[in-house]
Amino acid sequence: MSKEPTFTFRTKADLSSLNEIISHLRGERGCPWDKKQTPLTLKKYLLEETYEVLEAIDKEKPEELREELGDLLFILLFIIYLYEEKKLFNLEDLVYLTFKKMIRRHPHVFGEVTAQSAEEVIQNWQKIKEGEGKENSVLGNIPKSLPALQRAYRLGERASRVGFDWKTPQEVIPKIYEEIREIEESFKNKEKEKIKEEIGDLLFTLANFSRKLEINPEEALHIALTKFEKRFKELEREIKSQGKSFEDFALEDLDKIWEKIKVRG
């Protein structure tokens, strides 16, 4: 039996270096955990690393972002390598396919087509994808596994490309109130399934309102959750500093402390 080559540490590295590491991890004398992985088992890590990249971008910390992008890149290369093992495709195939696709979908840069605005680019992109047989609907194939608010944003964005949209953000506001009234009506009638449906309609309408304001609703909610978490932890610290617990306070008293915390920012 032939021995695996000894791994050589490098002072500089490229994608082939990472592929070499993955090869060793998957090899006969490699890591038991890495040898057990499949594309399906790596899905959760791919998602986790993607969210860590998003958080690093929000923090605007280049050093942290560099590390998180590296982790994401490694997972992507690992998944590609698993398909290379099965001889289904390899990194070179993937890169060349993407290379050709990006040129084909940017004829205003690499061809004779002209596009004077981002909107024209999107219209051309849509036509090209339709010509490739990639889409049979203007809604495309937006992943159902996307966070719901993000998917709502993207669906509204796609529908707007063919004019199925409000013209201004102000026009969405009456629809928001309409959805709230429908929730109130369903709540009054104790129709739980209907309430769930109407809440969904309201969230979808709010996502479209955000889009019209050029605000990503997923990011807006993330900011709100971060703010709530920070203030709630301050509330916990305030209660502990008094040597008490939540049970010692009426809701009205907790609200007063909460309002003071809000004033502090």
C-alpha cells in the first residue's frame, strides 16, 4: 500500500493549499470526523459560516471578516472536494462554468449590449436567464430555505420588475392598516388559523414597505433584536443590582425601568 505524501507547511498559500489540506483530512491517516462528512452533513456548517460572515460585515471589522470568509471558503472547498471524490465535477469545472456565465450575463461589459443604469442591467440579466431556460417565472427560484423576511423582500423585488408593485412607499401604508384590521377581526372571531394567515400577510406587506424604502426587513429586524437583547440584559443587571428577581416587580414597575434604559440608548 502506498504511503500518503507528507504534508508540507507553507509560508504562502492559495486555493490548492486548502485543497491539499482537505485531501489529507480525508485520507487514510486523516481526521475521523472529516472522513465522515458528506455534502448533507456540511449544510448546517455552510449556513452557520455564512451567518458569521454576515455578522462580521455588520460589525465592520476587517480582521474578523477575513477570518470568517476564510472559514466559509474552506467549507465551500470541502463540499466541492466531496463531489470531486465522486468524479461528478471539480473546482476547475466549477470556476470555468462560472467564468463563462458571468461573461454571458454581462454583455454590456463584455459584448455589444448597452446598459446605462442598474435597472437596465437587471432587465437584461432577467432576459438572459430566461433565454438560458433557467427561469419560467419572473419570481425565479428564490430558495424556500431563506429566512422568511428576506424571501418576502426578494419576492416583492422580483414582482416589481414587471410592474406588479406599489409606486411609492406611501401607497403601502393603507395596506398595512388594512392587514391590521383583518388581524383584529380574526382575533375577535377567535379564528386561530385565520389569525396566522393575516399575520403572515401583514409581515409580507411590511417587508414590501421596507423594500420601497430601500431597507432590508431582515436587517431591520436583526437591529431590533440586537437592541432588545442589549436592553433586556441591562434590565436583568438593574434587577440584580437591587438584590431582587423579576418576580419581585409588577409589570408596571418593570416598564418604568425599561423606559429609563431606553432613554440611556
